[in-house]
Amino acid sequence: MELAAEISYVSTEEQLEQALGIRHHVFVIEQQVPAEIEIDQYDVISPDVHHVLLSTDGQAVATGRLIYYSKDTAKMQRIAVLESHRSFGYGRVLLLAMEELARELGLSYSVLDAQCQAQKFYEKLGYEVISEEPFYDADILHVRMKKSL
């Protein structure tokens, strides 16, 4: 099946609101993450943070953001796909687009803190666990993972 997906790099407040809406649905409503910790200082349009939207049929259905973790490493964060669009490959397309953006920015590595339930998804895309043990973030078990770009 061919995925009809369009990747957008957030440059307007309207696009940012779409991204935050997807995250609110996935993290706050589905996963019960407190809204006050889901939004942070990186949820702005800025040269220091890159928000990405994935749309299909004109509807934004997935999002993620990239921040600078170190001089050569991107940190992929807040990766979310609406429940109605999971298991169709949109998460993979989104993350590959984010990795391509990181390469374009001159970065060599990608790190992310994966929810343990999503660890196998990231392993299939070449990520390896680098944390000693799982840790809690927003009361959800995570592992830190890394990949060479």
C-alpha cells in the first residue's frame, strides 16, 4: 500500500497549533500526561527547534519535534501519531523525515527517549538502547536510544 503523506516543517502559528493538538490528543488524553508538563519551552517557532507535521488527505495526523541535543546530535521528541492513523507506517515516515532534516542541519546522530512500549518500533529503524535501565518520564517507562545518521 502506498502511503499518501505530506511532510511540513512548521513555520506558522496555525501549524504549531495543529502539532500541539495532535500531541494533546495522544499524550494528555490517551496517556494521561499532565498538560502542564506536556508543553514546554520548545513549543515555539524558533531556529533552535524544528516541529514537523505529517498530513494525509489534508489532515495533520502525526507530529514530532527536533531539538539540538549536542553539537552533532539531534534529539527527537514528542513523536505522536493519532490513534486512527497508527499501524499504517506514518510514524516511520515521520521519523525518517526528521532524521533527514537532522542530516540537512549537519548533525550526525539522533537520540530519543522512547516509551518502552515503542522500543521495538525504534529498534526496527536502527535505534539502539543506550540507557543503563528504563526510567520514568511523565510516569511512563522510557529508554534512551541512539542512532547514527
